[in-house]
Amino acid sequence: MGRAWIIVLVSLLLMFLPEKCVSMPKSNFTDQSALLAFKAHITFDPQNILAHNWSSETSFCNWIGVSCSLPRQRVTTLNLSSMGFIGTIPPQIGNLSFLRFLVLFNNSFHGYIPREIGDLRRLSTLHMGSNSFSGMIPESYGNLTKLQKLHLDRNNLTGTIPSTIFNISSLRVIDLTFNLIFGSLPKNMCDHLPKLEFFSIYSNHFSGEIPSELYKCRELQSLYLSDNTLTGVIPEEIGYLSGLKVLNLAGNMLSGHIPSAIFNISSLQLLYLDANKLSGGLPTDICDHLPLLEELVLQGNQLSGQIPPSLCKCRQLRSLAMLGNNFDGNLPGDIGNLSMLTEMLFGSNMLEGSLPPSIGNLSRLEVLDLSSNRLTGHILQEFGNLRALRVLILHSNSFTNDPSSQVLHFITSLTNCRELQTLNTGKNPLNGMLPNSVGNLSSSLTYFYVNDCKLNGNIPSEIGNLSSLIGLALTKNNFFGSIPSTMEGLRNIQLLDLSRNKLNGSIPPFLCLARSLAVLAADENQLRGSIPSCIGNLTSLRLLYLDYNALSSTIPLTLWSLKDLLQLTLSSNSLSGPLSLQVGGMKAAIVIDLSGNQLGDGHSLNKEHCVTSIMELALQCTKESPEERINMVEILARLKNIKGEFLTERERRRH
């Protein structure tokens, strides 16, 4: 009886002993040692998580980021994502033999990925994306026979993909996006990947052709091969991937026709084939079997032919990008049926004819680019129905104005588009006047370009209401009258181009209130008076064009303080007076043209020439590239010549 009580007392004593007094099984000690080695390789822990929490005073199963199996207390999960850590991964990580999930993404780990990770035979998820790992993917990863998800994206990995990776039949995800990996994809890469759903080598250095046997990856849903240097044709067999939702082959050097079989993948939602060398036309039944397609991006190829009317059957389309091809013919009349469309880009093609009024039905449309085509007719007043419109680009076509009206009525209709930020109708023979309603355009309008449109009349004073404008281009029209004083309201303007019109009056000083102004072009007008001295306060100014006007008086000294000015043209005016030596302060200038004026005092043409020579010499001495600068011997020789010319002229004038 006494012996039994002793056993009970000993048992109770053991139950209440501190954890650190109980010896740890060897296998658990191995896990703890591996974790402490991991901690020791962290050089920066911004929140001191490991310093305060990973302590041998407590069970490692209670450490942040660590999960253990219940019966054996072995580490099964190490998840330290987005902790801001900097450091390397020690080889001891391979001792966590029960580990199933290793998740370290979105930190700043660097160095090589340990080959010992290949010893973690139970691993099902390896996520080390968004770090700074370098070197090659270890061959040992082929030993991870239970691996389902492999994320090594957004690192600096190089070399080729180990062939052993393609033998892991359990893999569902292979993500190698944004690395420096090169080589070609094995022809038989899908022979042992029956479960693969996601494969991405987006933005690497892969070359060669797309394997035709990709169709053997029957479960593939997302295929990203974009931004590499893949060549050859798109395999017809890709059309056999009946469950494919995303196909991204953009940014390669693929050629040939687009296989018609691709347009039979009824599950397809996103199709990106842009920035290749694809040619040929689109199938007439392009959208007959694509009920789920949301984005169709074919821009930057050599595609030709007409836009098939069946395109209007892709009722789920949100983005349609066809710009930069050779499409011709008319836009389909039923394009307004694409009611989900938010982006429609057909710029830089050879489309012709007038715009279908049904475009006005696209109530969700935010971006419309029809620039650089051969479109004719009027700019639709139905554009005013596009209440979500942010960007409207119609430049470089042959749109005209309604001959029964002198003003551009489409401008008035666009005042309904309260989200409008960019409006570019430049290089169209509109032949009309800007209506006063231009001032009622969206308060968010930042870019307004109506250059080279054969517009006439005064610049409406209401244009000064567009206080958010950053860029305003009215160049190459027939505007007359003075620059409206209301333009004082354009305080955020960075580009103001009024050149090649018939504007008169003076340069208004209120332009100096636009402290962010970088480009001011008012050349080839009939402006008179002096150059406002306050222009010298526009420290953001890079380009100033005032040539071919009737400006008079002297060049304000403040102008020479614009040390970041790149181009200054004041030629062909009536400017007079001496040329200041302060011109040498414009060290960034590439072009300074003062010709065709009356600078000098009657005896100082030689001075002007000498100052100009010194200025040119200064520009050559201060070029950014040392190789482009002239040497000291040449500098001294040219200075000697300038000095001699100056002294000779001075002596001549004395006599």
C-alpha cells in the first residue's frame, strides 16, 4: 500500500514540474535547434518578434508562426510571411522533417535557397515569393514528392528549371514569376503533371518554342508565359485545354496566326496575346464559344482584316484592346451590346467609316481610344451618355464638325461626363469654334488637346474654369484675340501650348502664377509687348518658345536665372538691348536661339558674338558625360581666340 502511494506522489510531482525541467525528446530538440538556427540568421527583425517570442523558455510550438502536430509536438507549419525580415535561410531548415507548410513570402530574405529544403519529404506548400533570393533552384526539390504548391516568384533566381521539378506528380501550382530564369520549356514537361492547375514563368528570360504537348496538363486553368523571348507559333493543341481560364502569352516573339481552337475554350476568361508578331485575321465566329471572356488583349501585333461582328457576342467583355494592328473596315454596328465594357482600345489601326451610335450605350465605359485611324463623320454627341468615361482619345482621324453649326456641339454633350480626365481630339479637321460650354467640362479634366483641328474664333474665357488642367494644347489652329485673363485660374498647368495661331496682345503676367509650368509655347503668333520678368520665377520651366512674334523691349535679366531651362527660342522678334553675361548661368540649356532680333547697342555686335561664344563654350564644358566634354587645351585655345577678337574690336572702336 505504501509503495502505491509513492508511485502516485511521484506521478503528481512530475505533472507539476516546470516544462523546462522535463527532458525534451531528441526529435523535438532537433526541431527547436533548427528554429533557433533560423532565428540566428535573421539580421533585421523590425518588430522584434523573434527576439521577444522565440525563446527557449517556452515551447517552440507556441512561438509565433509555428504550428505543431498534436500527438508528437513536431513542427508542421512555419509561416512568417510579411514580417519585414532580412536575413538568409540556414541549411538546418532541412531538419524540420515533419514540415508540411513553409511560407516565407514578402520579406527580404536573400542568398541561395538551401538545397536541404529538398529533404522535407512531407512538404506540400513551399511559398518563398517576394524576397531577394538568388542562385539556381536546387535539383533536390525534385525529391519533394508530396509538394502541391511551389511559389518562388518575385526573386532574383537564375539558371534553368531543374527537370526533376516536372516529375512531381502532385504539383498543382508552379509560380516562377519575375525572376531571371532562362532556358526552354521541356517538350515533355506535362508528362508527369496530371494535376497542374497554375503555371507561370511570367517575366523571365525563357526562349525557344511553346511545347505542343502542354495539352497533357489537362487540369491547367492559368497559363502565364508572358514577357519572355519565346518564338515560333502558338500550338493548336492549346485549344485542348478545356478548363483554361487565363492564357497569357503577351510580350514574346510569337508569330503566325492565332489558332482558331483557342476561341473554342468555353471556360476562357482572360486572353492576352499582345506585343508579339502575330498576323492574319480573327475568325468570324470569334465569340460564338466564349461566353465567359472578360478581357481580350491583342494589341501590338500585325493582325489584319475586319473586326468580326460576332465579337459583340462576348457579353462579359470588360477590356477590349486591339490597338497597334492593321485592322481595317468599320467598327461593328452592334458594339454597343458589350454592356460590361470599361475599356475599348482600337487606336493605331486602319479603321474607317463613321462611328456607330450604339457606342453611346456603353454606360460602364471608362477608356475609349480610337486614335490614329481613318475614321470619318462627326464625333458622336452620344458620347455624352458615357457617364463613367475618364479618357477619350480620338486624335489623328478625319472627323469633321456638323457643317450646319459653327461650334463643336460634342463638347457640350461631354459636359455630362463628370469623370472625364483626358480629352484628345487633336489632328482632326473639325472646322469650328470651341463653345463657351467648354468651361463646364469635368472639374477633374487634366489633359485637353484640340491641336491642329482648324479651330477659329477666340479662346473662350470659360476655359479658365478648368482648374485641374495639367496639359492644354491649342496649337496649330486659327484662334485670334488675346490670351484670356481667366486663364489665371489654371494654377496647376504644366504644359501650355498656344503656338501657331493668330493670338495678339501681350503675354499676360498671370501665367507666372502657374508655378508648375514646364512647357510654355506661344511661338508663331502676333504677340506684342515685353516678356514679363516674372517668367524668371517659373523654376519648373524646361521649354520656352516665344519665337516668331512681335515682342519688343529687352530680355528680362530674370530669364537667365532659369538654370534648368533646356530650350529657349526668342528668335524673329523685335527684342533689343545688350545681351547679359548672366546668360552663362543657363548651364542645362541645349538650345538658345536669339537670332533675328535687334540685340546690341550699335557697337556691341562683337560683344554679343563673344558672349555667345563663351556661352557655347560653357555648355560644352558642362555636358553630363565626361567623354563629351572638351579638354583643357581646346578650352584655352578657344578662350584665347575670343579674347583676341574682343580686344581687336575694342581697339578698332578707340580709333
